[in-house]
Amino acid sequence: MDVKVLGAANEVGRSGFLVDCNGTKLLLDYGVLFGRRGSPTQYPLHVKPKDLDAIIITHAHLDHSGNVPSLFVSGNTDVYATPPTFDLSQLLIEDMLKITKDAQPFGLPELNNMMRNAKEIGFKHKITKGNATFELRETGHVIGGSSVLIESEKKKMFYTGDIKTHGSRMLREADLDIGDIDLLIIESTYSQTEQKPRKESERELIE
């Protein structure tokens, strides 16, 4: 099991990880990174759509989903995500295209093609592609948000996507009942930040 980091290393945005399971290639997320005003949008490293066996979108936020339609300019690949992730991704990407006009390397036809190749799956539903089996787990980050657990040749990898270990009034906490793993790719945006307890933040908001 080999992993190539396409984006989101030492930065927040343009997430993309290519996992090669002895010839079976899974793409985990393919987002965008918006620059400061006047700066161009940044994208993950390029991959050839024809080389991919599956694309998995962990959640709808554009730093994880925003560049997936670019993979449908010249090809077709199965795309897996939860139903809410597809619904929200379509809305957010359509909005991005309206705002950025012709700045993106794709348009509505490619987005529509992506949606035609959408394969909706629920949490803990195992999918086998070639030498790899994967399933989605809840993250607690956003509705439909998921982590990805991959198994291949007796090795296990867990990609958290954006994760929240404490539940909220709307979402359960992340499902981390995954057993032993061999490789972990984990979001660490606020790993060095001490945050207030959620109940305290809620009280302050009400007051």
C-alpha cells in the first residue's frame, strides 16, 4: 500500500491523497485552496483520471471536493460519498463556478458528469475495488462527513478527513472503532490549539 500526497501537507486546503493498493488506485478527496484576494486558486498535484479505480469524497467542503469535477474533463470514474456529501458538493461547486466565473479548469458539464458517476454509500458499507476494500465512518464534522478505512493485503489504513471527536446537538462524535491500523492520515488543523468546551461556547453565544 503506497500513498502519494497530492496536497494538504503542511497547509490547509487542496486535500488529495492517492492510495495505490498493488495496482488498485483510490483517490481520497481532490479539493481547492483559495488564495488571498488577487491570488490564483491552488490545486492538488495532477492525476490522470484513466489511472483511477475510484474517487472517494470525505465531505462537501471545497478544500476536499472542489476540484473533483476536473477529473471528468476527459474521463469517467466512479465517485463514492454519502448522499448528503453529493448534495452539498454539487451546491457548493456550482456556487464556486458562479463566483469565480471562468477561473476553474472545469465547468458545469464536468460537474454534471461527476454527478452521473456518483455512487452513494452509507457508513460502514464495504466496497471492494480490485485489491482494496473500503468503508466510510462518521466524522462529526459536517452532515454526511466521513473518514475512510481501507484494507488491502492484510494492511489497514485510516484517513480521517476533517474530524471532530466530541459530538454536538446535530452530529455524533467521530466513529473511531476501527481496531488496529498500519497507517494513519489525520487532520491536525487545531491539534496545538486549546479550545473551550462546547457547552461554554454555547452559553456565551446565548448570552
